[in-house]
Amino acid sequence: MERGRLLEMATIFGAAAVLGVLAYVAAVGLYEIDNYGKAAEKTAFGAGEYTTVRVYAVQYRWVFDVNGTRTINEVKIKAGRLYRFEVTSVDVVHSFYIRELGYKYDAIPGQWYVMWVKIDRPGTYHILCAEFCGAGHYLMVGKIVVEP
């Protein structure tokens, strides 16, 4: 086999190996991302040690339901405890965004999105709507108050 042909074959097989490794890493990473909530839910549900917070996005406010108690634009939780936030919208598409924590989930009418939250540092964290939802979009500001 001539030298040019050998170099061509080595390049093809080398590129295929690199792409194969990248595909494997991406597949494993995407699997972990897709199943993180399911794994957390199984762990937490088995122990029964989490509180469910239902979040309803309504133009132009956030409505929180914790064990039947509803509040508007503010929810109080305990530091170091696990919470399951179930996010949806009543009217149009919104986006539940907590900048300080790096959480951002869309709130779409008819869809429920599960978000696992455990905040160890007491304080106040602002909730914004990151999806333009109408003329009063700028008013849609809430907060999570984390108590010790």
C-alpha cells in the first residue's frame, strides 16, 4: 500500500474514533441530564422527605401553592430541605427564572415541569419571568425567601 493511501486511512479511522468518543460522552451526558430528576425523585420519594410547591404563572404574577396554602409572588421555604417545584402556566408562555440559583424552566399552559430545589443559604432570591408575556411583563417579579 502506498504511503498516501495509508495516511488517508489513518486520518479516516482517527477521525471516526474521535467522533465515536465524542458521541459516547454526549450520549452519557444527555442521559444523565434527562434522568437527573427521575433519580432525585426516586431517592427523595423513597424517603418521603420533600415538599411539593406548585407554581402557577398568571399574567403578571406567580401563584405558589404549598400544602393548600396559596401565596402571590412570594414563597417561604426552609434552608437545606428538598423541594419539588411543579411549574405551569394558566394563560400564556412564561419562564420561571431564578438568576442567583441558575434555574430557568418554561411555564407552558397545560404542561407541568418538575424542578428540584435545595437551597442551603438563607436569603431572598428573586424570581423573574424570562419570556415576554405581555404589556405588564416587567411587573412579573416574585421571590423565594429561604429561612434558616
